[in-house]
Amino acid sequence: MSIYTVLSPPPVTGDIAPDPLSLRFVKEGFSWPALFFPEIWLIVRRMWLVLLLDVLVVIIAAMSLVLEDVGAVALVLLLARLLFALEANGLRRWTYYRHGYRLIGVVEGRHLWEAELRFFLDWTPGGDAPPPRSEPEPPAPKRASPEAGEVVGLFPVAGGAA
């Protein structure tokens, strides 16, 4: 099972609840597309600041290929790509937070559609959390009285004698 965080866009004036189509589900954990196609993944996700930093890292690595050992630089670049793939969804969540999105829930599911289904089955559009349950007050505890024949302990009759 995968865990997804659910993010809501910043509220527009007059809106009580966010549009369900505007909610974003971001998966926790490793991102395979970000490992193999990082720049394309960043462009599709519209993460421009992270893309700029990624391009700077690649340029610095290319420039150091001329000055340093090729194997060492390739190993460092490979490790940087692995680290990026590990943190890619976290960077995506950070980008949403920068744009005013806020966390409204966490849900799990094997696939995105299953997580969306689980979330929307429990979601109340008017609020971020389900309303509190109003349970009736429990009855006050009764005191045991020997006159009524109520017995406390292992003895079958009041007073303790069998």
C-alpha cells in the first residue's frame, strides 16, 4: 500500500469548500520517473525552481568532468540522481506548499484511484475533518447496596455468608 498526502489549493474568496477536482494527491516515497527522466518529470510537474537547481547541478557536474576523474564525477552524479528520486515527491509537496496549498488529509491505497476513492468516501466538503460525533452521556454509575441484594466479590449473598 502506498500513502498519499491530500493537498487543497488556497481558498478563493467566497469559497466555502475546495473544488474536488482541484485537490492534489502526492505519493510518499520513491519516484521512478524522476530517477530515469528527471528534467522531463520536473517540466511536467511545473516545478521550475527545482528544475533550475537540477540544471545547475548538471552543469557543474559537466564542468567538473573536464577537471576531475570521470568515474568519480559519474558516481557523484548517479548518487545525486538517486537522492533526487528519493526526495522528488517531497519536493513536489514543498512546491505546492509554496503556492499556498494546505494539507487536508492522508490516505492509503494500492493505486492513485483507490486512494482517491477512499478519501472521497470519508471527505466532508464543508470542512477539513469529519464532524465530531455526538454521543449520548453515559449513565451515572450505580452504587451497590447490600439491602437490594447486590453483591460485590465472589460471595453469593450479601454480607458474605453462604
